[in-house]
Amino acid sequence: MERFAIFIIVVLLVSAVFLILAFISGLSKGVDSASFFVLLSLSITLAAVATLGLNFYCFLHTSGEDLMMFDLDLNLKANNVNIELPVNSKLTKRNKKKEVDQFPLFSFSSVSTATNRFSDANKLGEGGFGPVYKGVLRKGNEIAVKRLSGRSGQGLREMKNEASVIAKVQHKNLVRLLGCCIDKDEKILIYEYMPNKSLDFFLFNLKASNILLDKDMNPKISDFGMARICGGNELQANTSRIVGTYGYMSPEYAIEGIFSIKFDVFSFGVLLLEIVSGKKNTGFYRTDTLNLLGYAWDLWRSNRTLELTDAILEDEYSSKQVLLRYVNIALLCVQESADDRPTTNDVVSMLTNEAAALLPPKQPAFSYVRNTVTSTSSTGKTEDCSINQVTISLLEAR
């Protein structure tokens, strides 16, 4: 790039010299008009070439050598793919009348180089949609590279969801999508890098891995667009394809495939219980009979809620009422019936307004009990039954 810049400067200097000579020749009586126009034309041509080269250099210098702008709509249609990707804001300003959507596209070679050929040393983790790698561009910019797995069943449709939703919903608590890469069977999404990993790194490897933390420990949500998305005017939808992590999905979605605006409220309630207790959602506590939701509900009913809270949080908060309030809000979010759960706006209001009164929660979903019965013979039987009639399973040894 430095040699290219020097070349442009030399061309500009040469064109300036020819332009000066052209004017001097035009003023001289001993030079004919033909020589004057030849020198003038040559100087103008060199100046134009130098100007175009300078603009191209500035574009590369601003956007970075690794980041290449392509018309994805035409590129995808060439491969018989019917998909639209979001309009890039910078490109829209340059050509507002253009109807074809455009989006930053990284070349596969640049992504491969940035991640050291997707080496294990650069691997940050792996989720249901594929592995995520740390990458470093030539300018030193750090990126996170999500390489969508073909086995995950996530195709261009899910990639379109991720790109279009995040591009349209710019928010400080959403991981910023920088671009993507489409190369043969490769489907890759490029994000801003979160140096403090995910919340599960600080919470005993919980399923809080979709909440990433930046250098200032600000939380940002990833995989925001990968899940099924309801339309803007839909309060609920039905799907035969269940996408999510068990233990965080509401019962109506996990069992019946009903997706509503109360789905995320349930997930948030589980996460809030995990944060307050410092315990995993999966597993059993106390006498090995209850899961986290059932454990919290049992302590709540017996007025022993503070036994649930993490000792570290008790040291941080002088008022026990704050912790009790958080548990109350969490239990309201994980109630079995979606109609009983608060809306997202209600949850925000309850968290930010400590004076707001809270309703007593009803029994949460999936709060099941495990009983083990051993007969007098050598045959044992373990019975799982749900106290809210959601989960019933029987296991018998032969």
C-alpha cells in the first residue's frame, strides 16, 4: 500500500510538470499549437488517472483491505438463492435510489487468515450453530467469526435472520454484526469481539453463554437473530421446529411449539434465578429432589428464600429485601402459564422501580420431584413425576 501511495504521488507530480510545460509552450511563440494540445492532453490524462488511484487508495485505507463491498443480492441470485440482506448504511448514503440491498462481505481467504486457518488456538467456543473463532485483521482489529455448521441445520434463512434483525435493531446490548462471508458451502458471520467472553465464564459454566461481555463488562446478546422470529404484529406463533436450549424454553414452546412474547420472559426468569443463586439450572439441590425452579419455589413457600441467594451477593447488598425482590421477580417470570407472566416492560419496571408492588408468584413450570423406590427384590425403579403435570417419565431396570 505504501508503494501504491508513492506511485500516485509521482504520477501527480509528473502530470503537474507536463501541465506547466503545456502552458509555457502555449505562451512561447516558437512552439506550434499541436505540441501545446499534446502536452495539455497528456497532463490532464495523468491527473485523472492519479485522482482515480488516490480515491481508490483512500477507500481501501478507510474500509480496510480485508473488508470488500459486494452486491450480495446479485451474488446470491446468481446462485439461485432467493434472499434479501439488509442495506448497509454507508452504501445507502452513496446511492439511495438503488433498490438492490448491499452488505459488507469478507472474503473467505481474509477470514481464514484472520483466524489462522480456523485453528483450535483461536477457537472461543462452540454452540448449536457452529464454532466461534477469534480473528485479527491486518490492521489489528479483533473480530469474532461464527462459522455456521452444516450439521446444525442453519442455512441462509437463519443467516438472513441474523443479519437483517441485528442490522435493523442497533442496540448497545446487542453484539454488533460487522459483515458476513458466503463462499461455496461456507456461511460465516463476523461480529465485534467480546474480550471478556460470556456470562457463563463467571457463573459456573451456566447456559448464559449467549450473553457476552465487552472490555467494560457490559452485557451484549449474541445469536439474537438465529431463533425463530415472530412478525411485528404477532403476539404468538406456532412452529413444528423447536430451536433452543431445554431448561430455558417456556413449557408452551418446548411441548407444544407455541412461541409468544412471553417466551423470553421465561428465559430471563431462569437466568435471573441463576445469577441470584450462583447455581446451575440443571441438577438437583438440598436432598437431591428438586431442580433449581422447584428448589426456589420450595424455599419461597417456606419463607426461607435467602437460603437460595449466593453468599457473594449477600456481602454486596446490605439490604436483603433487594435479593428477595429479585427472586420474586424471577418466580413471576417462570410461572407455568404464559398469561400469568409479566411482559418485558413490566419486568423492566419492577427491576428499576423498587417502590412498585409485586404480586405473589404462582407455581413455576418444570418444578418436578424425583423419587427413588427400591423393592425387596433386586429390581429397582426410579420414578420421575411432575408436580405441575408437565413432565412424567418412568424408568425401570430389567
